[in-house]
Amino acid sequence: MFKFGLNRRNRVNDDSRMILGIDASRANCSRRTGVEWYAYHVIQRLKKIVPADVRVVLYSRESLIDGLEQLPANWESRVLLWSPLYLWTQLRLSWEMLVNPPDVLYVPAHVLPPIRPHRSITTLHDVAFVTMSKAYSWYGRAFLILFTWLAVRWADALVTVSDFSKSEIVRLFHVDPSKILVAPLACDPEIFRPDFDSVDTSQCLTKLGIKSPYFLFVGRLEQKKNLSLLLAAFSLVRERLNCRLVLAGKRGRGFEDEFIALDRRWVDEVVELGYVDSIDLPYLYAGAEALVFPSRYEGFGIPILESFASGIPVVTLRSTSIPEVAGEAAFYAESTTAEALAEAMLAVRNDVELHQHLVSAGLERSREFSWERTTQGVWRAIESFLRH
């Protein structure tokens, strides 16, 4: 809508360095999920690679927390106070771009302010809201479609997380492919690792009320994640194996309709934990028989990498971006039926040789992804505009 060049009078002490502005609002929260963790990890690693001749400004609604506030000498925090719950980006960040514009603005989530500096870059994670309409409210879907349509036209460059997502953005929003850079996601190997102490794991599971053996699902509990297929498959598995299903994630749209697929005899064998923090989540992976991840649509699928890095097999489907992320390190169900998924779950649990092969392959696959690699990709997009 409006683009403004840098007002040189607003530079501190006539500082002539190029200025990179970063929207840190999504990273700066206490209960992070996918996009929030992405923003957090990218910002933390940009601190290590942005050179001293670039000045960086982090914009947030509140004071920075969880290490975000620890800034290199050429970085600063700018808190843009805003009392209403909504429209911080559209109004408050826009105002900042008008009165104190950086040379380049980077937004780790895809909503760009209507008033922007001369150059802007954003990350668009997926466009599931276009094709998976039942997974969203009409107003939520309308909001996402509108602001994605604006973002792909306003941004000078787009970053996305998989080749699949890139192809979907090109197909659905008619974007020039050369405008999109793919920077795959990762997980933190210091948090998700295969060597957790069994006593600590047992204590955590006891605290959470979980009995072994169990299969694990991590993600929002909604239609998009194919929860109904997972519950139907678990019902079949439970007929043959005394086990539980642990669901780690908040309820999403359509949860009640999806839960109908569960055989009512096994309701007490399904443990719904809600949001699980980064302290307990690694122990959930460590104690699981396998991650079962039959998602209908994924822009990437970070739980797959988290499970791999934790030394836990993954049972999944050949759907959307999943083969791109998992490669041949996951065990794929032969079809999208509950029977096929149940057979895959039982095979991974009962076949010791297969189980060990998947653990080894998953660990090796997880090492191919890192937040450093992700951030280098983001930095390449940013630097191309800072230097030209």
C-alpha cells in the first residue's frame, strides 16, 4: 500500500549503517508453537551472523524475554506499546515504519504492515487455509487469504519452508517462483536428543499421568491433522495391544467431529495433554513407542524432526510436504485407511529390527536440518536487499 524510504534524520548520532528491522512480536511469547518457535530460533541465530556494520532493531509489543533481550552491540529493542488485542501490525507497526523506517523489514510470520519501508521480506509457512477450508472458521480463513494475498504482493521477497509450500504458493497465489526462497525448518538438538535419562523420563511421565507403552501425536487437535484417522487406527491397535495414545497439543477447529472416530471402549486410553512446554515435550518423545503423524496437510512438519532427533520412529503418510522432510527415514502406511495405519503402528512396535533401523535412519535424517541452515537462508534473502 505505502512504501517509504529511510528518513536519515532519524538515525541515532548520524549512524550511517544500514538498518534491518525485525518483527519480534511472534517470537516474544511464553507459550510458543510452530511459527513462534520459528521466529524465536531465527532471531537468536541472526544475532550470530548479522555483521557489525548492520544495525538491527527488534520490534515487539512488550519487553523481550527468554534470551531475546540479550542483544549484540549493534542490536536494539524497540517496544511498540499497543493496548488493543488486535491490529498491532496494521496500525502500531505501520506507524513506526512511517516515522522511523529501517532500510529492510523482515517479518517471520506472513502479515506485513500496510505502511512499509523501501524493502520488506516475510516468511510464508503454508497456505493450507486455501485448500483445507473446513479446518478454519470463515472469518479466520478470510483473514488469512486476504493478508497472504497482500503479503505476496507487498513483499520484495518471500521465504518459505519447503519445496511443497513453494509450489502451493506459486499455484494458488500466482507468484513468480524466483521471488521465493526455500529455507527448511529444523529442531533444537540440545532439547530433542536420544540420550534422556530413563529415570527422569519415567518421573515426567508419572507427573503427566501417562503409562507406557504409548503412541504419541504432537500438534493441534483438528481436522487438518487427520485426527479421525489416528483415533480410528488406535482403536484397531488397542484391540491387539494394551497401550495408550497420548495427544500433545491444543484443541483446534472440528475437534469434536474428529473424536467421533474413536471406539468408545478406549476413551480412557487416550490421554489429552493440551499444550506441552519445551521442558516436558522431550520426555514425551523419549518414552513413546513412535510418533504417529497422519496429517492431511503440512507445510513442513516439525514434530517429525523432533521425533527423529529424539531417537523415536515416525509412522506417517506420503502426504504434502511429509516425504520431503522425512525422506525414507519414516515408516509410511500403505494407504490412508485406518487399517493400514494400524498395521504400520503395530509393525514399528513389534518388529525390533525395523524399529532399530528407523531409529538410526531418523537420527541421521535429523542431522541434515539445522536452525543455522534455516537462518542462513533467511539471511541470504535479507542481505541481497541490504547490500543493493
